[in-house]
Amino acid sequence: MRDYNSNSMPQHDRVQVTAPSRLHFGLMSYGGPGRQFGGAGVMIDQPSTQLTVRAAHTFSAAGPGVQRAIHFAKTWSNNHSIDLDCHLEIVQLPPKHVGLGTGTQLGLSVAAALNALYGIVPARPRELAASVGRGKRSAVGTHGFFLGGLIVERGKQRDEPLSPLDCQLSLPEDWRVVLIRPTDFCGLSGIAEQQAFSELPTIPPAVTETLTDELRQNLLPAAAQGAFTAFSESLFRYGQLAGSCFATQQGGSYNGPRLTQLVHQVLEMGVQGVGQSSWGPTLFALFPTLASAETFCTKLRQLPDHDGMDVLISHINRGGHRLSTSDRSSATDQSRATP
């Protein structure tokens, strides 16, 4: 990590960052030889992480998730040897520990905003992630923060700081994702997640090979062609098999009876592209148009137990995060950082 003078001064008056959320379709390997984790996912516009950083005489922070944001800011400060003279405000933050990758998007947003505020050349994914201690397992959200769209990452070797990007593709603009989230529980995180991984059995090499083949032979070609039905069918197959590798912790391919029942209900409603993001409880369902997504949501809200669910329609993100800087005399848009 490059060192900077501790007396570095803010180069801008204000920086704004908006970052997408991440849906993770499932890991490809764990516990065996070779690369660990790996997998695929997609970035979505909503719900988004939004924050601002502005120059100030001392460091302060406010907003939802403020303690976690302070931790990321101080980690960045220590790694760059820069004293923070700024106010950090989290304007909007998706729910944490529900499968949306909120921690990674918040950490990277804080790092990107501070880089811009102090005039540091935009970092590559591995540098930005390392500056706030992210990317230790999956790197879908880290690469997606920069690029958006459909992300496939290879998995990481023991000595690699971040899993390399294997492939990124933009999906058709008309496609929509519906998020379905029971609001009465959260997925695993922190120490509980570490414990769960320590107890997981090794993913057999044959399963890793099948998941890799599903991506390369079906999911990615369908994405490149904009073939909605083929993509949806492949997405379901991949998620179901990847989830089955976590059955000792989840009870099956999905995290518990409630999510399993919901997946079956969505399938019975004629939706083929349905799955669970990470540990859940967020489920996703894919639709070819906004109108079809809205029709589905209307039907979903008619289910007897819909009151305990949060339902949201989102665009698929194209291009990753957005960053802008402003000064008293002028305003500039740095747009999306690239690796």
C-alpha cells in the first residue's frame, strides 16, 4: 500500500458516491485444492448505497450504518497515513446481512469517496478493497462496484488478495429483477458466517466442474445473446446446485423452509429465473420487461402471507458506481472509476 503524507489536505469541497447492490448466485468451490470461492452474480440499481464526504476541520460521520462507515474510514486512513479532515454522511443504505452485499458496497463507497476527496488516483479493485479490508472471500461485489452488470469471478488462490475477474457482461436494458425478502430474519454474517464456513463440507470437484460448465456453456452464452428464457433456466439450475453445497447449514438449496416455500411459489407462478442471493433471505426473480415484473408483484401481494415480505423492482445496473466531485467554483463528474 502506498503511503501518503499525513498532512494531506482535501482537494475538493464535496464528493458524492452512489453504488449498486449485489446479488450473488452462489459459490463454485470451497475446501478443496486450487482456487477458493469463485462464483457469479449481478449488480442492481436498487436499493442503492448513497453517501457524501465533505471537507471539514475534524472528522465526523452520520447516517444509517454510521459505525461501520467510521470503521471503514479509519481503516482507509491508517492504510494511507492520512488524517481525516472531513464529514462523512451516509444518505441511504440498504438493509445489512440480507444478501445484497451492503457491507462491501459501503466500504468501497467510503474508500472511493476518500480517494477522490484527497486527490488520490482512482484505485484498481484489489487496491480499493484492500484499503478497507474487503474482498477476502467472494469478489463479485468488488468487481461489480467498478463494472456493474453480470460478474463471474474465478476464485482466489491462497496468496491472492482478491479473486480475479473472469467475465463481465451487460444484460439487456429491458430486463428487470424483483427482490423478495421476508423481513423477519437475516442471513449469516461476521463470526456466525465464519463458523458456518468452518463447518461446511468440501465442495466436490465434480460439482465445481458442473457449476463452471453451467456458466460457460449456458448462462454466459444466453447473457451475450440476450436469450431471456435460456438465461433464466440456467440461472435457476446454477443457484439450486450451488445452494445444495450449503445444505448442512441451510437445510437444503435455500435457507430454511420459508425461503424454500417461496421459491416453489414463484416457480408455480411461471417464473423460471428465481434464486437466493448469498445466505438470503433475499430472493430474486428475473423478468423480461417492467410490465411483466409489475404483473408478478401484483400476484405476489395477493398471497396469504405477503404481509411479511418486502418486494422491490430494480433495473440491472450498467457501469457500476457513480462518483462526482464539487468545489465552490465548479462541479465535475468523475463518473465511474475503471480498473
